[in-house]
Amino acid sequence: MISVKEAKDLIFQHISPLNPVTIDLAQAAGCILAADVYAKFDIPAFCQSSMDGYAIKFEDHEQELALIGEMAAGTASNITIQHGQTSRIFTGAPLPEGADTVVMQEKTTRLGKTITLHDPNLKLGLNTRDSGSEIKAGALAMEKGSLLSPAAIGFLAGIGINKLSIYPMPKVSVIVTGKELQEPGKTLQFGQVYESNSYSLSAALKHEGIDQITVYEADDELEILKKVLQTALINSDVVLLTGGVSVGDYDFVIEAAALCGIKQVFHKVKQKPGKPLFFGTKDQKLIFGLPGNPSSVLSCYYNYVLPAVKALSQKINSVMEVQAELTHPYSKQAGLAHFLKGKYENGEVTPLNAQESYRLSSFAQANCLICLNETQKHFEKGDILPIMILPN
């Protein structure tokens, strides 16, 4: 067995970002840019007004001015301002030829076609936006590796960009193994349990913006599992198998992985829950064999799978690690790191009841995992421990 840190390091040594794809700007929110973006034009493309008011020559600001027309946003034609003249202008409209300043309409008086100004603080160029003041043609607009936030999407739309090269989100397959599993909503037969792992994993992946998820079912038979795994490898960047990774008579994941040409990187980690965790690769595809117990599945997902799938798209891990004060003592055996379902609030963390790996009731209430190192046995109230804040 290897340590938790060794397992995480080995996973990241085998991750390469997915090949970039070009998509429409409207579909790119939340993605990471795979190439620098440069402005094609000066933005704004013309000098424009930032206010509703009157466009003037600044040197005329102390005299009455003759109103000769108006400029609205979207105006295709232009007018020219001579000395002693002004034009009504609206926010975003081009400045008339010859104008260099805009006076707010609230600081003017209009009598017929004559405009009087009342702005003692008026300065040359006030209330105008220079051509290229947002960005100049040829300038770097956004760097490779930038997150395409809502503001970034709006900015790129505003400078005329409609397609982008981004790192895509991975395609994920979930393979659920076990003859004892029954679909929720159907009647349980003796010896059956309701299948929940595909539901929790799919929900967790969708929460991260991954929507290309395929769920497969495979009985505990080697040939069946091999065929399902082969299909999943063709269609996916990441394959998650649940169950069948121990050494029982019906645990075939390790053998099926080898038959499918998957290179084993490690099998078994010094941790609880999730000790039988398997990780392997084929080409650039990542394969995780997760223990079948529901709590083990999610603990392994947040520790290993989620950081890996985020890295494939060059995204930052959404699980935040902080320090918290333990509210209750806790004891365990040495030799395994423990991940306890916990409740974090106001800098303190409380271990929840029902820590067994088959129980999800406490995980449904948890907002963090408490990380206990593998060597220490006893943890006292007031100890400062690392915790993982789970995405909500």
C-alpha cells in the first residue's frame, strides 16, 4: 500500500490536459482558455459619449450655443460641430465631427434651439470615451489559462470575439458492478440493495459542469466487465468503476483492467474509507476503481477523482483545504489515514455519527471531510486539523 500523498502525486504525474477544442463564445462560460485572445479592432471603434447631454467644442463652453441636431447610439451618419454650435447626444453615440466634450443634460438649459451651459467644473474631454480606450486592435485581451467568467464572456463579446479555443470538460463513464444492486423505485428482492453510487457520482460531476456522463451496469463476471470496460474506454476520458476492486471471488476490476490494456499505477492506499482504491491509465485516459461502499466512493471521489478531472480541463480544484479546531476527541488505530465526515462552522469542525463506509446518512449532512494522518492514534478537543470543504 502507498500513502495518501503518494497516491495523489502519482495521479497528477499521469495527467495531461485534454486537447483544446474551438467552441462558440456562448458555450464557453466556466471553461479555461487554451490560447491567447487578441483584439481585432479598437474598442470603442470611435470616440463616443458616456452621458446623455450635449456635444460641444470645449472652447465654446462659456457661451450660448445653437442646437443643430442630435446623435443617438447606433447612428450611421455624422454631423459636424462648428464654433458656437452643439448637438444633442445620447450615451454610447459617436461624438459629432469637431466636438471634444459632452455636457450632462442636467447641467444645461434649453430655450428653443439655444442651449446654455451651467457646469463650472467642465473640463476638456469630460464625459467622452476615446477610441480604443477599452482595448486597442492587436492588444492581448485575455491570456491562455484564464477562467472564462461571466464578466470575461461579456468582455470578449464586447470586443467582437465569437469563438474560442478552450480546454474541454472530460467525458466520464461510470461503471457500476454487482449483481446485488437494484434500481431505486423497484422492489428489493432478498439479498439486494439499492444502487446509489451512480447517482451520487453523476450528481457530483454535474455539479462541476461535467454533463457528458454515461452510466453502465456490469454483473460480477469477468467477460461482461471486460466488454463494458472496453466500451467505456472508447467513449470516455475518465472511467470510474464502483465495486469489485478488492480480492474477493467476485472482484474482477483489476483483472479486467489488465485484459483491457490498462496500466496499473497503484492499487490500495493507506486510508479509511477507500483502502482498495485502484488507479490506472491507458493512453491519456484515467481509470479509477472505487470501492463499492457508498461513503468510500464519495471520499475517494473528493480526494482523487475530482482534482484529476478538474486538472484535465486546467481548472483549479473546487475542494478547499483549511484548518479547523476539533470540537470532540477522536481515536483510531495507527497505520491508516482517516477521512471523517464532519460539520464545519465558525472555524470549528465536529465529526458526525455514522462514519461506517456503507452509510451515507452522515455524508448527506456533512460539509467537509476531516483529514486524520495515518500515524497518530488520538486526537483531542481543540486540536487544529486539516479539513476539506466540500463543494455545495
